[in-house]
Amino acid sequence: MEHFAHISVQDTQQKLADGQAKLVDIRDERSFEAAHIEGAWHLTNGSLNQFMQDTDFETPVIVCCYHGNSSQQAAQYLIHQGFEEVYSMDGGFEAWRLNYPFVSGDHAG
């Protein structure tokens, strides 16, 4: 795979439920803390090296952003880093939250 692939929220949910992929969330710190998909790794410039050390290049990686746009660039970047199977989740977190439960932060306003 030299290019990332697109994946629906339904297929993402299935892969995560089966333990077949790692999910990374590239949204900003505040958005991630407020709400994210359970088990998601918050991928930032600061956490990228740690993620790459902890993750086999054979592990399928699914990238999630707000609406499925910036995740495409991030997915292609991960392909260039050597990951073999990378997906951009269509619709992003906004599409996920309409269909599936997620973890919300417990910050008092």
C-alpha cells in the first residue's frame, strides 16, 4: 500500500472491536480531552516518536480528525514513515459521534 485508504466509521468500529487496528486522533488537545473515541491515541507532533516506537509498521492504523479532511494528509504522512496499512476515517469524529459512543472528558465548565 503506497497510499492510504478511506474507511467508513462503521468499518472503523468493526476493526477496533475486533482489535485489528490502532486508532490515532490528530485533533487539538482541547477537543481530544473533551471527547474522543475509546482507545484512541492522541497523535501530535510531540507524541509521534513515541507512537512510532510503540507501534509495529505492520499494524493497521486509522487516522481520525474533525471531519475527515486533515486525516488524509496525516495518513499519507504515516505511509511515508513506513506504516504499511493506513486509513483515513471518512467524516471524522463528527461522523463517529452521531453513530457510536465515545469517551467524554469530565472538565467542569
